[in-house]
Amino acid sequence: MGIEKNPIKSIEWIITDRCNYECSYCFQRSYAKRSHCSDEVTEASFGLFASLEGRWHIKLIGGEPLLHPRLLEMSEKIVEYGHCLSTTTNFSFPIHRLTEWSMQCGDRLVSVTASLHLNQVQSLTDFVGKCVAFNRLKSPGTHFAVTSVVTEDNFEQLKEIERDLDREGVLFAYQVMRVGGRFVKYPPEIEEHIGASLATNTSSLRDHRLFGTLCRTGELFFKIEVNGDAYRCLMPQALYSMGNITRGTFKRFARPLPCTSLICTCTTPANRNMILYGQKAHLWETVLAGLGGLPASLPHLSGKVRSRIRRRFRSR
Ligand code: SF4
Ligand code: SF4
């Protein structure tokens, strides 16, 4: 059993499904026709954040989160309630907007990740220049890094970008591509190079099978969708749904519960120390927890996933 690290209480708040980019690989298909979270969901989220004890780390995500018209107010409220915030953005906005927002949040903006989408960025030189400028102008307490999904085709180009950014003191991390909900394996020369610069915790998730492992998601980590539905983590599974924050059905789990997903690519919960590696629930507890959570989660599980879960229960 590994040394247990302190969990960082966190929420992923999906404030919009819209995006100004059209990446062909976008699993959310976050294009212009999608919606921002409504005023009702925004107000319910504020109420929830105000009720949370201690400091929570609230990550604003999308789509492209910086498109939300109430972004500044959302950031202000999060700070006012004593929490901190972070975001992952495609970094397409002008540098003055990015720095103004960063200044407004100060050190409570603990992390900004600029996600580089090579096929959407108009000028790579401008993108790199903006990253260098932001790194200089941001609040000292804000961690800043650039990430990009590596493929066999873009590997050499990303290596060059990594070198350019490194020269300017900007962190760069490779993201591993996911296909069918799983991390892919690259040829050895790519694996060897990216090994030291992988987005944090990718390796630990790649190396473990977590079904039945106790996980604090649902208790100390959850995500809120644009429509106010709340979920334990990013992997649809039997124990998944936490209700809806606008309908009075939202409920946090009271303790760590077993993972009922056959795969896990949830790097953020892993980075927040939610997964209790090596601590497996008893099989009966996993089965009961899974069956208890199944009715609320059924709409999110495909028939294929449901039958794979049933097979797994039978084979243990
Ligand atoms: S930038 Fe992100 S959210 Fe927008 S289309 Fe690309 S992958 Fe999707
Ligand atoms: S999929 Fe990952 S984050 Fe989600 S419950 Fe399982 S171990 Fe935890």
C-alpha cells in the first residue's frame, strides 16, 4: 500500500459546452451550437460553493471556459467564498484579456493550462509568444503550463515547441491520446521521450487496474455539467450519478467508495489524490455499491458497458 497523500477537495465545473475551435478529435463536440450553463445553474453552483467547508479547488472547464459571459463574476464569487480556481483553456483569447483575468483572481488562480491544438492555432509563433508573455505577467502564485496531445505525426513538431518553450522557462507536458476511453501506447522512441514530460499521473493510471479500488471521488471530488447534473468523475460507471444541483437531488457520497469502472483515465482526480491505490473494497461491497448506484447511472451506461460490468462481477 502506498503512502496516502492528502486529498485536494475539488470540483470540475463545466461552465460551457461551446467552443470557438472545431477540433476533429473533440469528444465533447464543443462547437458553437452548444450552450453555456444557465443563470439557474450558475446561481445553484454559487449556493453550493458557499456551503462547502474549507477551501475547495474549483476548475472551470468547457468547451472553452473563457467564452462564458459571466466568467469574471464566477471567478469573483469563487474567491469570495474562500476557494481557489484553475482552468484549462485553448488560450485563443488576446493576451490583455488573459492577463486582466489573471490579475483579477491573483494567487487564488492557482493554475492555468494552455491546451495547444495544432490544427486550430492560426500562428504557432503567436501562440508561443503569448504563452511566454503570460508566464511573465501572471500572478506569481499561478502555475502555468502548456500541454498538447501527442501523436506519431505531430511528435517532432511538439518536440520543437517543447524546446522553444523550455528556453523561455515555460513548462510543457505531453498528453497521451485516448482512444475508446483508453490511453494509447506509442512506439518506444516516443514513449522514451515523453516519459519524463507526461501530464501528471498519466503513468499511474496507465499501470493500474482500478476496478474495486476505493476512491474519494463523489465525496471530495465531483464534476458539475452544464445542465447541473453532478457526477463522481469522468468515467461513466455504475456508481456515477450524484443528482442535479438545481433540482434538490444533489448528494455527496459520505465516504470513499469502490471504483466500478473497468478503466480510468481521470488524471485530475488522480492529481488531487482521490484514488486510494492498493485499497480494494470487498467484492460484495463493490457489487452492492455498484448495484445501488446503477439505477441513477443507467442512462449513462451503454448496454456494452453494463454487460461488461456484469461479466466482471461474475468472474471475481
Ligand atoms: S479546443 Fe477543446 S473543447 Fe474546443 S473543440 Fe478543441 S478539444 Fe474541443
Ligand atoms: S474511474 Fe478513476 S476517478 Fe473514477 S472512481 Fe474509478 S478510480 Fe476513481
